[in-house]
Amino acid sequence: MSELTLTVLRFGLLALLWFFVFSLAAVLRGDLFGTRVVSRVTTQSGRVGSPAAPAAAPWRNRPVDNIVVTSGRLAGTRIPLGDNDILIGRNADCHLVLDDDFSSGHHARIFPAQNGWGVEDLGSTNGTFVNGQRIAEPVQFEPGAQLRIGRTTIELQK
């Protein structure tokens, strides 16, 4: 082999080694510092900014409910429910981002239903449980009910 070929191979292997080192550092950084928190407040135009005025739904004339994480890494987290769906999972685009190895990227959805709130599993691997029962289709989510996703338990409170 010529000297030029050996030099090119050496620099190629060196570049590949540094690429591996930087990739490893990025993965470790993500594991150490977790998922970036992104503001979920939107304006009426749909852009991130000041809160939008909620659209009044005629069938929802009652006080605002909250979902509260009662166990898991995010225990104590409280999210007020408005007129929009709440997406739960590990992906950064979810409203409630779980740091739980047993949850899926888009695991479950809490949505306004005619008689209050509903919850559905979004095709997760490990399942979504309401009061200890695995759900396969959308079900009613009553105040006081316990929603379990992996090691995280969420409760609907008034």
C-alpha cells in the first residue's frame, strides 16, 4: 500500500473514533440531565407565548379538574385540565413527559368527554391501567380514579 493510502485510512479511523466518542458523550448527557422541558402554553394563533382564552364548551360548566402524579419520579406534579387533550408519554412533545422506562413515547391520552373525562391507551407495549384494570379502548376517567402507566400513578382530582 502506498503511504498516502495508509495516511488516509489513519485519518478516517481517527475521525470515526472521535465521532463515536462524541456520540457516547451525547447519550451520557441525555441520561444525566434528562429531557429538555418545553413550554406548552400556546396563544390563540397556536404559537408558544401567552395563554390563550379557553373556548367555552356548553357541556363543561364545572370547576377545573387537575391530574396529579401520586407516585413515580414526577410525584407531586399537578396539571390543570382545560378543554384540550393531555398526551402522556416519554416523548418531548407530550404534555406530561414521563421519565419511566415502562412507558411508551405516546402512551396514553386524557380527553374531555361528554360526562367529564376519558382516557385511552395509544397502543402502548406495557398497557395503561385504570383502577388496576388494563384498558383496551377509551374509558371514563372519574375523579379519584387511579391511572397507572409503568411505575407512574396519576389521579384525577377536583
